[in-house]
Amino acid sequence: MANLARTLGQSFRAKVVVWIGDFVLAFGSLVLAQVLSGHGAFPDLRHFSTSLTTVHALIVCLLGVAFVALLYVLDLYDLDLFTSLRHLFWRLTLVCLAEAAFGLIACSFCSLPWRELQLVPALALAFVFAMLWRRGFGLAYPHVLSRDGTIVIGTGKRARRLRELMAREDSPYRFAGFVDSGEAKLSSRESVLGSISDLDSLIWRYGVRQVVLATDSIPATDEPTITYLKFQGVSFVQGPDVAMELTQGLPLDLLTHSWLRLTEGSALLRRHLVRKIKRLVDLLFATIALILAAPIMIAVAFAIRLDSPGPVIFRQQRVGWRNHVFTIYKFRSMRLHSENRPQWAQVNDSRVTRLGRWLRLTHLDELPQLYNVLMGDMSFVGPRPERPEFVEQLRREIPFYDLRHSVVPGITGWAQVNFRYSASIDDTKRKLEYDLYYVLYASPLLDLLVLFKTVQVMLFMRGSR
């Protein structure tokens, strides 16, 4: 978990701080509203064991958790929104309305008078606290962001790319300069501080705490210098590791076979037991999801039949784990025979039916893939499987593309929640960076994060064409 937190970057750690603060303000608002009303934290603490008090306490706890969950669903952990009063106001208003509805339903279900919860003053307090907390954090975050002095060993394309990434606003790295390793110089001469033999003095002169390796061509005569500094407490990190922390992806222009050979990889790749557990979880939740989604799937099937001629279910060949070709199932969202010739998805694709456009926006067309999960061809979370015709082309044009087939493909994935549909080779390269990140850092925590972000994607109808 610590490794994943580091890889997800400093902004991830900042979001955890906001999340903890939200729990405090959510429960604090609920309790404070009752204290201010003169009833205390609960109706009568002397009779805490009575059913009314127990139900009251349970609803307060559920409302606190629901408030934080709604903040997440409405994307109120996006640090970029913290400086926008308009976005904060409207989204927090939606959170409070949904929380009020949830509270009324909970009270009705438990036969508890809703006035006992002091829901209106509690939500008013929570709204104000959440607004002030986000505005204050958004203003303070850039000033408290830890930025360690960093030197990059290398002066080539990879080194220059790393300098661009370290210039990001949320970067914990303060670029000090390049160190020449003897390769072709593509960076500005002014940024080259010296050679590796000067590294010892440069570290103390510029207050450097980390050194990033952006080259594979370190002369053998300079290796003792790096070894000595490492045992003096200087942190040496590889360029791809820094890129993952800053982008939550694996930039292809920084990847090398030597780095991939040495990187540890995820437990999903290394341990048979982890794959078995993931498979059991998929079976359990796919069965439950199929039962719960059955009424929706029946309604969608009837709607498709009425909307346009053609089959309800669309079948297509896809490439899965270890290049196994399988049949994927989806609700048909395109006109009949529109997929006879493979082509990329387009913005406002003319092949999509009226109902199909809505199905794609809500991602309900993916529901039949629960059957693929039951059959073991897919998982809930993993890289999206691609058509064999495209895979052959992409293997030739994109380095490391086949590595995405090292894990079972998924209904949703890290690339799907971070990037739009692929409409070109360039889009596919960008999505591959996220897919490779998932392959190397797959874990239950990352899967859970993907599923939560998938809910956001569906609610805000992102990522469809």
C-alpha cells in the first residue's frame, strides 16, 4: 500500500488528508447540530442501549459515511476544483440535497422522526465547513507542497522529458539541473551542472536530496561515485518511477527494457494465489451484479428491439489474457452491419443509434460483459480488450503494447477512468501508459480505486463516443 501511495503521487497523499478532514467535519456537523439543539449528541445517553438511541446512533454514522461517499462521487476530491467557488457551491449543494434525501429515507425505514436528526442545521454546517475546508486547503496546498532539490543524470531525450514532468504544479521535485553522462546533449547547455565525477560537490552546493537516473550509459569509472553517494543517504531513483509518481501512467518515451527487467511488478503478475482470489471475487460479484441488473438488462433489451432493427446482443472477437482470443458481449449500440469493417470510434459517431448514444454515455451497453466475467475471459478491473485486427497493427507501431495482455482484461480499467475512448494510434499510446501502470501496480486497493472512479465516469457520462 505504501508503494502504491508513493506511485500515485503527492496529490494522492493530499487527497487522503482532505478525506480525513471530511470525516471529521461530517460527523462533527451531525453531532454539533444536535448539541446546539439542546438534545446532546444522542437523544438520551443514559438510555443508549434502547432501540431508539441505537438506531439514532446508527443513522448518524451512516449519514456521516454517506456524506463523504457523495463528496467522492461528485468529484469533490479533485484538487483543481478547490479554487473554483462556483463548482464547489453547486456540487456541495447536490451533495447536501442527496444527503437530505438519504436521511429522510433512513428515518422512514427505521420509523425515527426525522427532526430527531437535526438534519437541516447539520447539512448547513457541513456545507459551510466543507466549503471553507476545501478553499483553505486549495490556497495553502501550493505553499506547503514539499519540493526536494533534484538532479537528473543524463542530457538526452529522456532527461528533457523528465524535466518537463517535474515542472508540474503538483510535482514534489525541484529541478536543479542535469549532470552529463557522456551521451548526446539535447538539453540547453545552461542546465548542465557538470559531470558525474562532480556529483558529490553538486549535491551539497544545490541542496539536492534526490538524483534521477535518465540514462543507461553511465561510465564504469563513475559507478563508484554513485555507490558512495547512495551509502551517504542520497536517494537514487529511476526515471520511469518518477514519471509514474507524477502521471499515474508509464510514459512510453521513458520506458526501457532494462528498467522493465529489474522492476518488481505487481503481486497479480507474481503470485498465483492473488490471481485465484481475484477470480473468486469476480465470480461472486458478477453473480450478484447479474441478479441485481437483470430488470435493467431486460428493459434495455426491449428498448433496443424497439429502437432499431438488428440483434439485441452484439458479439465481437477480442484479445485477452496471454493473447487468447474470445467473444465479448455488449448491448448493440450501433446500426446493423456498421462494424463489418474495423475502424476507430469517432466523436459523435454516425454509426451509433439514438438509444445507443445514451447507452454509451451511461455505459449500460457493457452490462452483458458480466457473462464474460463469469466465464473467466474478463475481470471487473483490467485493461480493456482490443480487436485482433487492431492488436496486430498496434503491436507493430507501439513498443511494449503486448505487455497489457499479461493480466486478464476488464470491464473497466485504470486507462478507462483516466482517458477517453481511443480514436487514433496516439490515443492508444496514451491509454497504454495507464494500462502498463496497472499491470505493474495492480492491487486490491488500486482495483477499488478504479471501481470508485468508474462510478464517477458513469454519473458524469465521461469517456464515451
